[in-house]
Amino acid sequence: MEQGKLKPCPFCGGEAETFWAQFATKLNPEPDVTVRCTKCDVINGWYRTPKQAADVWNIRMEVKNEV
């Protein structure tokens, strides 16, 4: 599946990479995947496909400064 380009880390601006779980179990025979920052090691949860992980990682909330 096409994952698309990963945005920089929303916390530190570091480069993001796809990271696969190193294990599988009887209940979960396919390893899960996440996106993590190579600088501060934050991850965005575990997903079934790289595309799902990338889509969640790339979501950014719009912040409005209203006074």
C-alpha cells in the first residue's frame, strides 16, 4: 500500500519513519506498524497498515488564536 510522505514530528520537528513491531502472536499473526520520530521517539499508536499509520501521523489540528 502507498503510504505517502510523512510530515515532520509535530512536537520537535524531527524526521518521521515507519516502524514495524518486532513480534507477532497467535491472536495477531501480522505485526503492527507505527510512525515514530527519529529525534524524540514519539509514536502515534499501532495500526494494521503503513497507510493507516501515516494518515493518522499526518493529521494536524488547526490552532486559532482568538482573544
